[in-house]
Amino acid sequence: MAENKKPIKNTLMADRRKQIEALYDGSDESLRNIFNRGVGSNIGNKYNQQHLKLILDQVGTRTMNRKDISSLTNYAYATDPIYSGIIDYLSNMFLWRYYYFPVQIKEKPSGEYKDIYGLMTEIVDGLVLEVSLPMILTKLFKEGIVFLYSVKNNSSKTVSTILLNPEYCKPLLISQYGTGVYSFDLKYFENLGFRSEELEQALDYFPSDLVKLYLEYKSGGPQIVVLDGRNSTYISTNEYGFPQYLTTLKGVFDYEQYRANEVEKSSAQLDRIMTHKIPSYEGRLLFEIPEVNALHKAMAKSLNANKRTRLITTFGDVEIHPLQGDSKIANETLEKSQSAIYRSAGLDPHQFIGDTQEALLASMTKDQAIVWKYVQLLMNFYNLTINNLYNFRGYQAELTMLPITHYNTKEVMEIYRRNGEYGIGRLEAIVASGTKQRHIEHKSKLENFLKLDEVLKPLASSHTQSSKDLEDDKKKKEENTDEDPSISPVESNKKSEPDDEMED
């Protein structure tokens, strides 16, 4: 009897569109790979000083090719650890600890506070800021500009963010909300290189609003559209949208050349010339020329195994001479050229190859301020787009990022802890310690279930006792003192102790 088998469901990538929206990075490579349309690149042949100079000469002109910029910076990020280290240092500086709360904006809101807070929790947690923000900043520092577009995700009650291809976007102005307004060329979809059926499937990976605009364009509508600044924005490192850290590749190329020169120099110090001098007496050779040739060939054959020693036959004694003498002075060329790479990026080289504590602290503070500017722009955008896409019935969501980095955690945590002792910013103190806001209630329930307050007994202190406990302890001490005010606590202790002298 044949077994009954359940039909296997064919899961298409299009069914996972909502997850992919949050991961789409605007490079189109992942989209092409889905349809087996991966495009090879010969950027490795262009990874040199000449091609970099060509790109730098185009900055600020209409001929600036963002595709070449993206290819070069991505290749450098993938192959050069110094360049990728600079980008990762900046984009992964913060710990992404944030909190949110409803702000009442109407005198009589129509929604229940508990329901509104629960909706905000789902939305903010669905943003996955710990993953999306480093990705956005990495692309920003690699390419100089990012174009964000957010869309409401009704099924999961959150906001999905995609990055549009910068080749088809153009910055226009800054809105009154502090977000960047830009235009988008709908011909982008045609230039993906998909056939009609493939293009129809590819459109499932994009927000319905953009797809609707594209279909209108195909029916005779405008080719270039201006996107709404309430759910889209651009962030640029400078007015040209050029990746300023790409210029560090000049120092990288110089460093590679210096290193090659040092290798060649070190190799030359190992080379030797062996001179074989044929003796003579009173101006007459002791050997005939055929004998000298035979002797030279025999000695040359014995030296074949040593590739760095060369033989010259002359007349006289045998001596060995180095082609290049050993350097008597310490060569600092490589060290200086490596430092120049970080200096050209505007970074203190001591952060990577130095040990001066004061310089490190000052430089990190400066770098933190630079990255924090872009973090604030992103927070402003997400606050705007969340409140625009969702109706909180008389409330408004306020999402705030704490300025905590991997390098100042101890100092900042101490500030929040002290504030929490006085009842100021207790929520910030909890979030700063690494607990996500949505987990506070659930962790509290679990701790009560495990009866941790009974199992774990910390030492009594201002950190573990409530204000009521402290007041009760103070009253007990006052009551003990009031029993006999003429006797001090020290004397009372002495009185209770046995008198050893009397016993003797």
C-alpha cells in the first residue's frame, strides 16, 4: 500500500518580500542573484592610482559615475583591511541602546495608553535598529550618500526600510521636518535588465507605492518623481555626496609601493658577488685561457644552488662583496606611510598604531561627535516616518538613542546609574545596561516566577534598598539611641562587654 505523502509547498522568494525589504541595500546584486543574473566585475584591474585619480577628478561634475565609485569602494572594503577597518570603526562605534515612549499631543486622546504603548513596542522592535543602523552607516561611509525609503508593514506592524540605488536618485532640498527630499528616476526598473515576466516578479520586492508610480510611468506618467519627505530621506557626508574616506586609498597605494620597495631593498642586501682572481707572476698568467674558462665553469656549476650569489672570474684573490650594505639607520618609511593613511582619513593614527592615552580619548570624542550627527539624522527620520505611517490616536511616538559607544560604556553607565539612584531617568539606566525596553516587563515576570528576590540576597546598600527601607532603618537607629540618651553607642557596647580585670 502506497504511503500518503503530504504535498510539498513550493516556497518562492517572493513570499519573503517583507523580510527582504528591510535588507535591500540598493546594490541590485542580491536581486539579480535571485534570478541568476549575477554580473561579474573587473574592478580588480581598475584598483590603482590612475583609476582613483579619474574618479577624484569627476567630483562635483555631472560626469561623476556613482557606479564606479560604488565598485571601487566595495572592492577596497572587501580586500584591504586598513580601509575596511576605518569604515567599520565608524559604523560600529555605538552600542544602539534606545528607548521610546508615548507623548500625549491631544487633550483627550481616543486611544488607551496601554494599547498605544504596545503598538509602539511592536513597531520599534520591528525596525531591528541594532542591525539596520550599522548597515546604513557602513553604506554611507563607503559611498558618501544613502537614499532611504520607508514603507508601512501591516502584517508585522512595523516599518520596513530600503535603500534605493543612488545612480537613480538626486538630492533636491531639506524639508521643514529636517529630512532630505530627493527625486527618483523610475527608469531604474527598466535598467535592471529583466525580461517582462522576471520584472513582474522583481517588482514584488519593492514597496507598492514605488511600483504604482512605475506603472503610471509606463502608461504615460512622469519618469522622474519627487518622493514624500515624510517617509523618505537622504543622508550625505558632504554636498557632493562623495565618500571622503575613499581618498585614503591614495595612502594605501603609496603604502603598498613603499612596502614593495622595502622588500626589494631587503632582498638586495642578501645578494653577493663572488670574484675569483686568477694569479699571475711577473706579468705572466699561471693558467692558460682555456684552463681559466674550464675553472670558471666548474665554480659556476657549484654555485648554481645559490640564486643570490654571482660569480666573476678575474686574476687574483677571492673576495665576497654585498651588492648593498646593511642600513645603519632605522628606516621609518613604512611606519610613516601607514600613519599617513589614517591622517588622510581625518583620524588619529594613534588609535590604530599608537599608545598615547590622551590622544586616544580626544580623538575618539571627536569621531563620536561626527558619527553622532548621522545617528541623530536617522533618529529624526524614523520618528517622523513612524508617526506619519501610524495613527496613535492622540499620542506621538518618541524614539531616543542613548549616546553609548563601545569606548565610553563605563563612564556613561556611571552617569545613568547615579541619575537612577535619585529617581531621574530610571528607564535610561535600565536600557543603558543592555536590557531592551520590550524585555523589561517579561524579565520582571520571569524573576518573580524564579523567586530571585528570595534566592539571591544582595548586601544592603543604597542600590538594593528602597527609600522606605532606608527610612525604617533610620527610625530604628533613632529609637535605640532614645532609650538612654546619656549613654553613647560606644559606651553602651563597652558596658555589655565582660570585665576581664574584675574576673582576674
